[in-house]
Amino acid sequence: MTYFGPASTDPRPDAPSALRAERVLFVHAHPDDETIATGGTIAAFVDAGAQVTIVTCTRGELGEVMPDDLARLRGDEAALAAHREVEIAEAMRDLGVRDHRFLGDPEARTAGLPARVYRDSGMVWRSDGVAGPTPDLHGAAFCAAEFGEIVSDLQAVVESVRPTAVVSYDEDGGYHHPDHVRANRAAVRVARLAEVPFFAIVAGAEQATGAEAEALAADDTVRTVDVRPSTGRRLAALRRYRTQVEVVDLPEGRAGVRYPHGAVHPVGTTESFRFVPQPDPRAAGPAGASEFADMNTSGRVATTVLALVAGAVFGALGTVAHQGTVTVAGSPLWSGLVLSLVMAAALLAGMRLLFGSRVVAVATALGLLGAAALLSQPGAGGSALVPANGPGYAWTFGPLLIAMVVIAWPTLPPRGGGSEGGPAGASSAGPSAVRPGSQATAR
């Protein structure tokens, strides 16, 4: 069993008190994910006397139903959700877990907010063989919820249990299931906010061969847990999930798990996790990983509108103030112009950095330039707020040039490739990153 503390603080392997002191938070997307991906590690921590908390983000309402004797659950999302609540409760008992919470329930909800259910977002298989989002996302789905609400609910759990480590999927969720990807982002975010180490599940690590296996063995950020002692309990827990998986016998006395799409994977003897360090603040996150990208449609629309309004306000203020001067040593200085251009640059750059999106920066620029253009028109008496003088020309073209630079500025790749970047919690993949070719796909 390997300690889940930071790599630099690993105690001696023969120090069991380190395990007992652990408080580990596992964040999973659907019932059964915790047993399939981390069941052996969960059982090992429980056996060592550690405090283990499992948060399940959805009830898996859109999962498939394998056995015909449960066919009544097919197409009945409410009935399947209720059934899977029973399945995971029984599996938790088999693994010895006493603290399991559904995200959005009172014990995993932001204080003062009514309880809510995060619905399964569903998935479709893409032509490249990995999961992708459904075209008809339900309004109550986990992936349709405001990212800030999800993070706030998960923070309530962190504040309650004060974990020493947070464990969830890697940046692509193991096999790109939208709920898994979002669970990763939320888990990474709360781990960073709480300054707690984050560990990503290394999907397919046990099946790695050749150079991949060698790279994993040499990677000091990877912890590999021997889960053979808990095989019986893991099989018992897996058998609880009859809707999603089937435990089958394999040659040489091994057990395997059959998934809805027909694939059979042997029950593993090890589980591996990669410690994901804090991101380099100078590095850009993965493509698409940003505050704006994490919002749902209504959040993006509201943010875009607010950016437009903010730009208009700053544009109006700059237009009124840009002709202001102060006299120093008898010479006038265009302090109003300098202040107005600095305000415009700070707003545009701040919006781009804060939301990590060119869309927000463009909306801000449109508001700013639109307000300046509107107010520069001559009034009824022929007067104008933007006269044809040096500061007037500078204010007319300066914000435009600033906006072009801010919007066109590239998203720089991480320096050195060795640190995790962005809110998705992606560590440097390198040769040691085992991709999810053998990742389980039950929901």
C-alpha cells in the first residue's frame, strides 16, 4: 500500500500510522465507477483505518441495463436512478465505506441552498472509438450545471471531511465521458483551492506493456497499489451492479468483468494513480480548459452580455476623460488619455486572462469601441467629446489596437512540459501517460 501524500513527503513503507492518518476523498461520476476504477484502493485505505469519503456526482440515470430480468428499468430513468442508489449502497457496505454522498444532497451541497440532483449527462460513442457528449443535453444534467455550483457543492464536502488527498479521473476522464471529464475538473479545482494533493487515476496501467510499462515503473509521481487482498470484497461489490456489469469466470481461475458493449476485462491486481502537481502559473491550460468553457449555455450568454456592458461603461468613461490634462512645470500632460488607455488595456487583458476566452475579450472590445464611437459623434450644437486633436486620434485608434493585440495574443503552451496546467488538472503526459484503451466503460 502506498501513501497518498505528496511525493516529497512519503514516509517509510513500514509506517502504518501514515495510512491511518489519511482522509481520502474519491470523486466519481456514476455509481459503479468507484468500484471499477478504485475499489481495491478504497478497501485498502478502509482496512488501514483511514477515513474514506466517496462522492458520486450523478445517479447514472442514462446507464444501460444488462440483464433481461431488470428490463423494466430500461427507459425508466427515475426507476433506474433509484435502483442504482440501492446498488451503490450495497457496494459501499462490501467495501467497508461508511461515508458515501451524492453531490447535491444536503451533506454535499452548499450551505443555504436547497438539495438538488445532478442528472446523468449521457454519452455517445464517437467514430474514433471514445465517448462524446450527447446532442440533447438535459437542462438538469451534470454537464449543464454551472461549474461554480458544482465546485461549491464539492467544497462543502472538503470543508466537512478536510481530506489529505483528493482522487478522481485524469483530464480526459479515462475515456472522455463528459461526466468523468467534468468530475475531474471539479475535483482538481477543489483540491487546488484547499491546497490538497490531487491524484489522477491512471487508466489501463496494469495492461501497459513495453515502453509504457517501463515509463510507469520509472515515474516517481505514480503510486501503484497492490489490491489483491481485497479481491473478494471487490467482486462482491461489482456483483451489486447487475444493471451495469457482469462478473464472469476467466481461465486460470481469474475473474473478469463484462461491460454493456461486450468487452471483458480481467479484475485487476493493482491500481495506479498519478500525483498531479500544482500548475505553473505561467503555463496555459489544456485546450478548452477555461472558466468560460466550464460554464453552461446560459452562463456563457450572461458572461458575454456582462462583458459587453463592462466594455461600454469603460468606453464611455474613457471618452469623457481622455481630454483631461494636468499641468506639471508649466506644461500640460494628457493624463486623461493615459488613464483612459490604461483602463482599456487593463479591462481587455483582465477579461481575457480571467475567463481564458477570446469570446469574452471580443465582447468587451465591442462594448468599449461601440460606446467610444457612439459618444464621438457630434452633438446637436456641433460639439464633440472626441475632437480632432492628438488625444482624440489616440483615443479613437488606441483601444482598437489594444483590443487587436489582446484578442490575437496566442495561448502559450506550458514551459518545460513538466507541470500540470489549467483547471482540468492535466499533468505532463510524456511517455509515461497510459491512455485509456482498456478503460472500463460502464456508467
